[in-house]
Amino acid sequence: MFSRLLLAGTALLSVCLPAAAQDAKQIVRQAVQTELAADASDHSRWLYYEVDRKPDVKVRQWVAETNIGDLKRLIERNGLVFSKEDQRNTINNYLSDSSAQAKARRSGAHDDDQAAQMLKMLPDAFVWTKQGEQGNDTILRFKPNPNFDPPTWQARVFAAMAGEMKVDNTQHRIVSLQGRMIHDVKFWGGLLGSLQAGGSFDVERRQVGGGVWSITETHVHIQGHALIFKSISEQEDDVKSKFKELPPQISPVKAENMLLAQND
């Protein structure tokens, strides 16, 4: 995962840091490696209930993961409740639209790749300290590492955060990650946009079954605007629940039937 130069630098740094800092960074590194390995080996499919709130839209829906993308049974959008017939028609429109499926797969792959890149940065983008224990979790505090050079503009936003992470001591999985932007981030001196200090994010995860962990809550509240990646400047609260595991090779038609069988 890391180059020889980075490994050598890490080894040198460990000589200079106090033992507590070494332990904290090692906990983070182990959790990152565990998450990446688990993601690479996970081929499970899930059905879940989702409530997603943004400034201009609020939706309630059931989602089923399939090999052609996520099937979504839209129950309510901005207060408008859809009939079962409308829900079925929306799903069938997606099933008959190969371009929409391809677009959804590309978008999902891009999001997964970006998340993996950010995850890999965690050990070195921040200075970590061990805060204490809470039940079976270790609580770690983080702040920006002044020696870290963010490789992308998205990484600059990420590396401007300070906050807290919880790691499960038994499985070495990330339980939660909460951060707050502690200084403004400007792009090209603000010509291409800026994001304001005080913005926050909160990601909550839990084991949903079969040793699989999933994000169950995402809360993003970042102020500002950046022309080059509008998605970073946003307000969103997304909560997923009622997870049910699906057969790994479930057909889209069977997934649709399971979606429609769920209670609203």
C-alpha cells in the first residue's frame, strides 16, 4: 500500500514520537488495512430502508443492491407519497434502461474509489492521539498533520479537519468518524471557490450481519462553494436501517419483488 520511501519515513518518525502517539497511529493503520481488506473480499448484497434529507429534497425509500446497480423503491419525495404502481413503474424504468444502469455503476465505482483513497490517507493526514476507551471501542483524536501534502483538492478539504474516531477493539473496524473543518480552504486563492471553517461531518457504522459492516448514518454540513466539485459543498443527513441480506447472485426481478414486499 505504501512506497518504500513512505515506509522509511514512518519508521524514522516512530523513533521520535512518544509511545502513546505510536500506539494511536498503529491503531489507525490497522483499522484502515482491515477496512480495505474487508471491502475487497465483500461480495454481499443488502436490502435496507433509507431516509435522505438535503436542502431541496427529502426522500424515503427502500434500496436493494444488485449486479446492475441499486434498485430504489421510492416511497415518498418532498411529502408526496407514491402509489405501489408508481413505485413499480420507477423500478421497471430503471430495469429497462441500460444507460442508466451503466451510469449508476460508474458513479458507484467512482465513489468507492474516492472513499478508498481518503481512507488510505487517514494514518498520515493527521496527528493521532489516544483519548481513551469506551466499552469495546478505542477513542482517538485527530488534528491536521502540518507535514502532510494533500495530493488532491478533495484531500485538502479532508486534511483541514480535526475530530474523533472510534475503533472496535476486537474486529479493528471503524465505528465512527467525526470531524470539523478548523480553517477555511480556498482554491486558487478563492477564485475557484472556498469552503468555510466550522463545517462538519459525522459518519456512523455498525455490523449489519454476517461480519459485514456498513455506513448507517452520514451527516455532512459544510458551508461554501467550490466550482470544481460541487458535491463537497453540501448539507445532507442520510440514515439507513432495517438491513436484510440478499442472496449474492439475486436477480433484479427477485430483488424488485422483495423491495415491493416491504412495509412502508
